[in-house]
Amino acid sequence: MRLGSDRQEAAVRLLQAADVVRRRMSATIEPYGVTIQQYNVLRILRGAGEPLPILAIAERMLEHTPGITRLLDRIEAKGLVARVRNAKDRRVYHCSITEAGLALLVSMDAAVDEVDEAAVGDLAPGEVSELLRMLKIVIKEKASE
């Protein structure tokens, strides 16, 4: 079934692909007791390797959320992150991943890798590279709007 112009069809297919990956990822991580947004925060903090200001975490989120403080409250209540007030600017909090948060991510890594592989596993390495190149163009263009 044709969805209009090639550009319209590409946009719709991109949304469909994102939904498929999001649903698979949700089903994979839910048994670990975290949501996709919570998982995203934990991955950001693990990758940073140092405490980050809350606004820096919000900027790196895959899906922008206006409720970053409430999201961090829920993750902190699970003991997966810790927040510390900045000594120089008491309005700023820095957030870090706890040992429990790191352990949770390690326990999830193989399952998440399987979701990633399922998403693009049928593509040849050159096709994956081309897909990445094109997605970076789309994301760069839209991020500047």
C-alpha cells in the first residue's frame, strides 16, 4: 500500500521502525523493573563515567522528557542513582550511577544486545553503515529545528 510521496512513506516507515524497536526494548527491560527512560538515564550515566548535572542528562535523553526530576526521583528511590548538590551552585544537582545501577545494567547487557541485533541483524555491514549515515542526517536536521 502506497503512503503518498516517497518522503511521506519514508517518514511513516521510520516511525514504524522506531515503534517496533521501542516495543521490543520495553518488553526486554520491563522484567528488570525499569522503563525505557530509566534505562536511558542509567546508560547515559554509565557512559559518562562521572556525575552529570541533571540538565546534561536531559539533553542526552533519546526521548526528551519535561519531567526529568520526577524520573530521577523514581530511579533514585530504587537505589540505582544518587544525586549530590553542587557545592558552588546549590541550585545544581549532579547525578551518578550507583553500584546497584551498574550491576543492573551489566545483568541487562546481553538481553539488550539481542534486541539491537534483532533490529538490524538482517542488514549487511555496509547497509548498517549507510543506515547510520542517513539517520544521522535526519536527526541532525531535526535537532536544529
